[in-house]
Amino acid sequence: MHTVLAVAAITLLRLIWLATNQPNLYADEAQYWVWAQDLRFGYYTKPPLVAWLIAGTTALCGDGEGCIRLASPLLHAATALLLGATAARLFDARIGFWTALTYATLPAVSVSSTIISTDVPLLTAWAAALHAVVRLRERPTPGRWAVLGLALGIGLLAKYAMAGFLLSLALWLALDREARTVLRGPGPWLAAGLALGLLAPNLAWNLAHGFATVRHVGANANLAAGPSFRPLMGAEFLGAQFGVFGPILFAILLWLLARRATWRDPRTRLLALFVAPLGAIMVAQSFLSRANANWAAPVYAAGTILVVHWALAFGRPLLIRASVALHLAAAALLFAGPPALAAAGIELPRRADPWMRQRGWDVLGRAVARAAAPHADARFLFEQRRDMATLIYYVRPHPRDALMWEPDGVARNEFELTAALTPEVTGPFLFVTRRAEAADVTSRFAQAERVARLTVPTHTDATLTYTVWRLDGFRGYRD
């Protein structure tokens, strides 16, 4: 009960913050909202679960920023409780409580709870699958295999990084003799069938679209040109993990993975196997090409349990308490600091603002809408995915029939796949671009008229600046 109350209190504070402080959507969030207006079994860059979640929450409370993000704090709460329950099964209730509290206050979780992303449902599914594995370790039953299969399928619908769980599961079964006893009976086939059954519609969508999402995942890894050693980028990725997991916790986790004792105990070995493989892959990726800091997020599910267990079982509870206190203080500074400074009339420069990417879009949307008002016959045209997604949301009424300039015929995002401008559609258009001049675009039309040059200050040292053109008589991308 104490675990539930602690996680509920943190979640309530996050819900209150979402209701009273609503930074603008950043581009990916706006794109997911656009997807939620047209529900499918797949999208170019991601599986469909994030769009389904947004469709569900906005059906309940509308299309405001807070409601679009509503699933995030709720799912993170579920993840914390699942990890706490897993830790309690492996060790004891005290470790379970501190695991849930530690996860709920992680720096990355605090930030992630205020945005909607594919990582959020992925982590919940990962935690559910880990709990199912621990229960299977105790006694394999069809019901527990079914939970594992459902968690795997849902996780893959959230983000294909869930495949990393299968790698860790295979290593655990291969390296732990006692673990292999869970494979007896039809349970594994049940789990595989349920996971594939859930994923099948998305696989069918990919098949119909040339495996667009799978190809995007490969392109995102950026290894097509061949690997090259990039020590600075690798060091940057490793450094970022101290911020994602917290400096104290990440240092302890690295030390635990290097200890033989961690790998001797069956319980801690299980947890380490759900940390080390994916973590090693992400570190290698960061040195060979690039890796975003959040790509390693799933390793901190088992990682949290591993660190909390060591600290409490071996007489170091102060480390966990200090870490939680540090994370709470950082969250208070992050979420209360900018509003307090704004109330005091202090404006932050862009680089000092934690919400720097989420300022001014609502104002820009209104300015674009005013510029477009005399041109009601024209459809919007964009040349960048981020601009198109964000302004579809912030221009009212939402220009959901907007088109994307796509001259090379190679789709690289959902808009280029489904809303590319084709020669059959000649205009008129309202072309919105960051560029003051865009002759490569405007020259392809019989008529081109500059409608407005819009500048929206976002910080003392930054603005959003866009040009709006009226274009008509599209002649095609090339003669």
C-alpha cells in the first residue's frame, strides 16, 4: 500500500503540472497527434501504439496539450508499480518499495512524464514482460506465458526496441540451467503466438508499404555507409546516461555489472542480463555511428532493481535516499524554476531554457492562420516534417489536408509517404518555409507571391521566423 500511495502522489503532482503548465507540443508529439486523427496499423517511422494512446486520451478530454500527453504519467506510474512488484518477488517488500520510488523519480522519467513518446508504452511493456519472466522462474503456468506474450506484442507495437528483450531472454535461458526448465510444455508457443498475433497487423502494413518502418529503423541507426569510430559521440552518449539514470545510480550500475558477484547469484544475474546486452549494443552504436540518449532507456528497468537491491541488501540505503532526494530537487528546479522566473519577469536565454524547443509555436500558429485568412481557397504546403506536424496542430482550424514538398520521390517520413505533392494537384497553395527565399520551390509554379514574413520571439536571443508564399500553377518538380 505504501508503494501505491507514494507512486500515486508523484503521479498526481505530474497530472496537476500537466493541467496547469502546458508547453507547446514539440514536433514528434504533434506528428503523433496527426497520426491519431487517422488510426492505422503502422506509420512510416514508428509502430502505431503511440497514436492509439493519443486517440484514446483525446477522446476523453479533448485535444489540448495536457490531454495529448495524459498517457505518459499514468503509464510511468504503472511501470514503477510493475518494477516494484518484480523487486518484491525477487527479494522483499522493502526493496520493492524503494525500486518503485526510485524509478518514479528518475530524471528521465520526470521529463518523459511531461511528453508523449514511444518510449513510455515501451517501458511499461518491458516492465510487464520482466515481471512475467520472474513469475515464470517461480512456476511456469500458461497464464504467465500469456502475460509474457501479450507484453512482448504490445511492446513491439510501441517500439521495435522491444526486440532487445528477446535477446536478453534468450541469453538468460542459454546461460542459466535452471531457467531452461520453464521451457517445458506449450507455454513458449502460447507466448510466441500471442506476441505474433498482436504484431501481425503491423507486419502486414509494413509488407504493404515496402517495410517502411523497418527500413526507417535501419536508416536511423546510420550505419549504411559503414561503421566508423567516433569516440567523442560515444563519450557524449555515456555522459548523457548519468543524466538519464542519475549520476549516483548510473555509477553504481556500471560497478555492479563489472562485479563477479553480480553474475554468480541467479537473481542478480537475471537482472544483469536484462541490462548488459542492450546497453552494450547502444554503447557500441554510439561509438560507431550515433545513439540518442533515450535509446538505452529499457536497461534501466532491471537496472533500477539491481542497484536498489545492492544498496539496501548490503547496507548502503543512504545512496538510494540521496539519489531520490537529488532527483526530486532536480525535478522541482526543472518544473517550478521557469514559471517562477517568468512570474518574476526574468526571461531565460534559449540555451538555459529546458523547454526551449516548445516555445512560440502557438503564437506562430495564430500568425500563420491570420496570414492565411484571405486565402481560404489555398491548401498549406510545407517542406519540413517538423514544421508541417507542429503547424497542422497550431494553425486553427487544423489544416489536415496539408501537403509536403517532396521533389526526389523518396519518402523519408509519414507526410512524404501519404501527403506528398503530386503534379496532378496544381494549386493554389500557401507555402510555409523557414527560408526567406525558396527559389527552388517557388520557381516551379506559374504564380508565386510572398504573403508574409512572420517573426515570433521565443527567448531574449531567439525567434521563430517563417515566410508564407501563395503559389499556384504547379508545373511539376522538374521540366
